[in-house]
Amino acid sequence: MTERSYAVRVIGTAEEPAWRAKQFLREEKIVSEKLIGAILLPEVLPGLYINQNGNVSFVEFENKGVVDHTGYSAEEMRSHGCGISVLHMCLGTLSDNYQKTFKSVGALAIHALSHHRNDFVVNGVVTRVGTPVFNLKTGWYHDALVHTAIETTQLDVFRLENLQGMEEIVVIANGLINDGKCPLVILSVKNKFWRLKNEPESMMTHLVIVNGFNFDNDGNLKEIRVTDPFALNQGKKLNQWVEVNERVREAFTGRAIFVVGEDEN
């Protein structure tokens, strides 16, 4: 893995990006199929769980030097830390080498932000230059997360858009399993519908891990198994079964990232 310096604060318009927009977007031909019973993906390892709001997460960003170079504080990382947190948990679960290299989610965040190039402003007009990774308005760019995953682990990682329902995710995941692969799925959801009643709502989208699906005998998706880094004071939301009701269905944005390892069994 090539070491990189921290983010460059001033850039030129001729800079080459590290990846192109939608470079990792795949077009999958999804054929509807009836699934019954449980389809289980790898469980997220308990020792890897990240509560993005916890004081032990993103502690590296309490260092003034890190804040000066990256432009972000620990509080900002925790508030917007879902994307890099779920990526850390997926990569650690599927790659032993990853765990040896990145000991914390903060270390991964610093590395990912080293790819970042700020938007270039001319006479008040913003032009996107380089490879956007993260900002406080948008959060973590999905292409940036995929690029970081591939670069740090060499796993097969890709993303899909415009999915018509979570059932289509299961079809893709089931096909990977049948091919001897070991996938985890990062699901994009709307916080307005996703969070619990006693948690603050947000108009931003959120990323969670889904690693299990339960179908009834009629082929209806009834439950999904979720790991959610947004925990506040409620302990771990780790490998928990969640009912697929209308609120959960409405939360799904139609976007997902697949992190795929090899089945070692």
C-alpha cells in the first residue's frame, strides 16, 4: 500500500483524479427468483464494532495536527462517521490483512481523506476538481469508499444504484454465495425513516451493514440482519434482526455497496 500525505488544501485545475465518478458502479441483470428461509452472510466481528458517536471512535481527530491537515475534528467525524465506520467493519471482517494494517476507524478515515482534493472556487463558482471523498454537506462519497476498500484490501468491491427493493440485493448476494464468494452489503437508507423514535431524525442519508435475510414460505422478505454504527447510548446495534416493515422499505434509497471476500470453507 502506498503511503500518502494528508489532504492538500490548495490545488490546481490540471490535477488528475484518482478515480472517475461512477467508476465502480455496476449494471447487474437481476432476474427475480423466489427465496425461502434464511440467507446468511458473515457476521460482523464483535471486536470490530464501531459506535460512531462513542468517545473512543475517531480519537486521532482530537489531535490538532490531524485537524489542521484534514480539516475535520473528532466531533465532525463522529457526527458524519457512518460511511467510514461500516467500511472499517466490513473490511476487518473479510480481510485479516486489513486488521493488521488499520487498527482503528480513525486510522482508516485519515487514509481515506488523504485522497481528498477540495473543490476549486473561481469567482464564487465551485468546480469539482480531483477526487471528492467527504464533506459535511454530502458525507462520504460512495465511489471514495469503494476505492479505499479496493486499494487497502484488493477485495472485489462495487456498488449498485436504482435498485427497486431489498429483494434485488438478496438476489445479487445469493448469486455471489453460489459462486463461492463471501459478501457483505452496505445499505444506503434515509435517516428520516430509519432511526428509532427516541433518536434524532436527519435529512441526510445513512449507511448500515446488512448481512442476513429471512423469507417466509411464500417468498416474502420478513427480516434483515443489520449492524448500525449509529448507537448513541443504546449499546451495540450489532448483527440484529430487524422487521422489514413499510418504514424500513421506505428508508431504502436504492443504493448499495457490495464488499466481497472469498469463502474459505
